[in-house]
Amino acid sequence: MFKRRARILFIGGDAALAATELANGLGRTWLEARAQTIHALHGTALAPEALQADRQWADTVILLGEELADTALRLPQHVQRRCWPLSDPDGSDSARTAELRRRVSGLIGGLRLLAGSSDTPPP
């Protein structure tokens, strides 16, 4: 079923870097992750030219944090958009890491489930 690993782009503050590290560590067989950090949002549109290459590369873009949920983000048709409203995206490292670990593990579990339904080994 899978010809290559899933490509995930995390967008957010420091949580995007933490999520990318977790995803690449826990799910290296199933996915490849990159991060785009956004530390100051003015208005509702993310700079299109700054993210265009990663947008083309990604299969799924995950916006981290409630403040990014309504962000205008133009994506190619093949890219899925998700938002993970973190309880406290810039809170304590241990709480944020635990929440991100839970979400990333769920993402990897979904990929395993899809592969299992077609009896396909990981890419």
C-alpha cells in the first residue's frame, strides 16, 4: 500500500520542533517529518513563499496550537491539513512532550492500521 514513508510538516512554535523530533524518532519506519516554526503571527496568513517548498513536499500539514486553527494556509490539493490544539503549546516541556508523544503515537498507529488492512509491510 505504501510506496514511501508519509511526509508530515509540523507548523507552530517550539512544539513543531519537538513534534518533528518525536515523529522522526518514534516513527522513522513509517514517516518523515519536518518543522516550520512560527514565533510571531501578525494577521491570519502565513507567508506563502517561506513555506512553499515544504508544502509541496508534505502529504499532511499539522498546525500545532489553537492560535493557528483559523490560519489561512493555501496548500496543494494532495496535502491534508490537520490542527492539533495543544492544551499549552509553550508550557512545561514534560507536559507538552507527553501530549505530543500521545498524538504522534496515534498518527503512527493509524499508518500501521492502514498498512495492516492491506497486509503491506512498512515502506
